[in-house]
Amino acid sequence: MTTARRSDATRAAILEAARERFAEDGYERATIRAIARDAAIDPSMVMRYYGNKEGLFAAASEIDLDLPALGGLPSRHIGAVLVTHFLDRWERDDVLTGMLRVGVTNTAGAERMRAVFAEQLGPIARGVCPDPAEAPRRAALVASQVLGMALARYVLRLPPAVEMSADEVVAWLGPTVQRYLTDPEP
């Protein structure tokens, strides 16, 4: 194996271990030593590649929401499509749930979540809202809905939120997300 391949494999192992450890323990309790142990490497390697815990967290919290392309979609379906997409992501991505936990308890985590949603949801809002200047506000409103449901359903595990089927969640939240994105201002 070449040095570059070993380096890539080591980085990947560190990031995987860091994502799991941050999701499990939160930012404050996760340690470089525990992450290195999970990745089966020396802690100095973590420091070599990422500098410090903050640098490692920044790299580990790179999240691609993999938002759907909405270009050819009739605008009346945008809310339901987005809510369905977010539910699918939360259902299959424990790291995303872990990052939400970190985001509500840690300043760096909150900043990372803000950036992810602004960078990835902002362009969607800009592309569909009546006034592109309103996109940041509308994206924040959409984030309030999807993050609120994720917090209730996957972190706090509120029984009524957990017991709802995905179709029910989409039926409740889809129209609200739709309104936030495409309706004229109230």
C-alpha cells in the first residue's frame, strides 16, 4: 500500500471513529484518546492530521444533506419532498442525529449545524421563494421545522413524535415547509 493510500485510510478511520464518538459522547466528553483508540491508531496521528479536537470536529461534522434536485418538480410538492427527504436522512444516519445532539449542547456544534443548513438549504430556498432576498429567513423557518421534528423524534424521543408514521409527519410538516418556501410573506 502506498503512503498516500495509508494516509487516506488513516484519515477515514479517524473520521469514522470521531463521528461515532461525537454522536455517542457529545463534543465535550469525546476525547482524542478515545477516538484514536476506536480508530486503532496512536493519538498523535489524530493531532497530525487534524491539529486539535476543534479541527477534528470540523472535519467530522462535514455533512452533506444530499438534498434532492427540485428543478423539474411542481412547486406545490416541494414541502412534502423536502420533509420526506429529511425523515429518510434522519432514519438512516445516526451521525446526523449525533451532530444534532452536539449542536444543542456545544457552541462549535451549533455553528457547524448553522453553516450546514445555510450552505445547503439556502440555495434551495433562493431557487423557489418569491423573493430571493428572503431566502435566508425562509431557510431558517424550514430548518426550524425539520430540526424541531428531528429533536423531538430522534433525540428526545417524545412518544407522539416517535409513534407517527413518516406519512403522518409529511402530512403535518410538508404544508408548513411548503408555505415557508413558496407563499408570499404573511
